[in-house]
Amino acid sequence: MSQPVRQAPRIGLALGGGAARGWAHIGVLRALARIGVQADIIAGTSIGAVVGGVAMAGKMDALEDWARALNRRRLVGYLDFRIRAGGLIGGERLLTELKRHLGGTTIESLPLPYTAVATDLVTGHEVWISNGILIDAMRASMSLPGVFPPWRWEGRWLVDGALVNPVPISVCRALGAQMVIAVNLNADVIGKTRRPGTSIPTAAGFDLLTLIDEDGEAPPVPSRLDALVRRVFRREPDQPSLFGTMVGSLGIIMDRITRSRLAGEPPDVHITPRIGHVGLLEFDRAEELIAEGEAAVQRALPDIRDALAVFGIRGQGPTGPTS
């Protein structure tokens, strides 16, 4: 009787949420590739779903070039403020940029299993999106409550997956991963998102109103929205803004949920970029974030070597940790 063929262990990559801090995922993916560690499964939450999906679609170079070219003035140009939506920013301009590179790419056409995690706004259930248009899955997963409007998907209103599963380790395991590498963007957030010398949180990381007023290139905020935008983002000298309070509170919630889920569902390798000082909207700091993502992989090399040895997986790259 012939013996069954033993399948090679599968590596799952769980990419966590963290808004602008997600550019660190690019550095992590680059560094893992250099040491010969290739994921067989990718699950992403929020910005992790975006970077993971773009990587799966073979458009990582385009994403990195775009991220590195962002400055604060260009960033303001992507912010389309709205008043008749479930969020402050419509997100259409960001979607347009994604569509330019990904078009109608479907999840089914990707070379490896991919899942984006979102949250059902009505039931609170965790929703795994593993089919359909890739951009729709990304947009649903990154719908940060109060910032981006909920996304309609198969009759359900979905918001950011970080509300229920900030680092989707469980998704990787459910999809058949024997070894899971988790990238947690919020491991050192608490206490760092504040103005130097004060206790005032700065969720965005910079004064958004000043940029809106000074930017001559970005589309102007419609007059009917101007007063609302100023109320939301205005910071008094001795207290946080409405936006800072809202997003800072969400950050605390996600930090606590992350700790709880990691305790119950620990990964085999835990990669933790040191980026808690970066504001949630500081997308212009891509160079720094990508570099720290790469550095985080270097710090985790002993754990990566040990995990690969336990699961019998050999690195394929010239500097692979098990070569």
C-alpha cells in the first residue's frame, strides 16, 4: 500500500490594522522575502488587508512608490470630507488610486488564499471576505468607524475588522496554516501618541486644519462642510480635539482587543514594529515605517529560525535563516 504524500507545512501571514502605520507591512514583506520566507496564506485586517491584497496582486512596487511619494499636502488632497455619510472622509479618492492599479481584480484570481477581515455593524460579527472584488474587500476591512463610512457588502454594512480581530491569526489557522507569522502594529501605542511635553493625544500626528488652510493644491473643503470640519479637528491648547478623542479611544479599544486575542491565539512568530509614535494619518512617513518594518523582522530572526526549524521549513533565499 502506498503511503500518503505528506504536504509541506503552510505559512500563514496575519497582517494587523493600524492606519498609516501599515506601511511597516511593506518593510516586513520585503524583509521576509529576502530571507526566503514566503507566505502560503495571507489574512489582513484594515491596512493589513490593503497591503496584503496589493502584495498578492503583484503590485507591491507600485504601492511602495506611491507611499514614498506621499507628503502631507498630497495627503490632504486625498481627504474628501462629507457630511451625509457614516464617516468624516468619503474615501473615494483613495479608492480611485487603488482602482488605477488593481482594476477589477478578484480575490479568486489571486495566486494564494487571501482573506480580509471586517465587522458587521449590525450584529458585531466577524466577517471574513474571501471572494469577490479585491478592492471591495479592502474598503470594507478599512472602514474605521467615524472616519470612513461603512461599506455595503452582500447586504451587510461592514466596518473596520480591527474592532473584532486586529491581528487575524485565527483566520490563518482556519485556512490551513500550520505556522503563523503575525505582524502587530499596535504593540507600543499606548502613551506615545501625544504632543511632546504634553498629555494631549494627537491622533492624526499633525495639525490637519493648518494644512487644509495652507494647501493651495488640494481641492478646497466645501463651504457647507468648513464649519463642521473645523469643529471636528480643532484642538484647544489644553484639551484634545473631537477627532483625537474619537480615534484615540478606538486605538485603546483595539490595543486591548489585540492583547486579549493574542493571549488566546498566540502566533508562532510575533513581529512588532516600534511605531507607536506615528500618528494614524501620518501616511507621509512611509520611508521611516518601511525601514522599521524591516528592522522588526531582523529583531525577530531568532524566533523565525526556531519556528522554521520546528515546522521543518527551509528558507529559500540566499540569506535564508535556515540555509
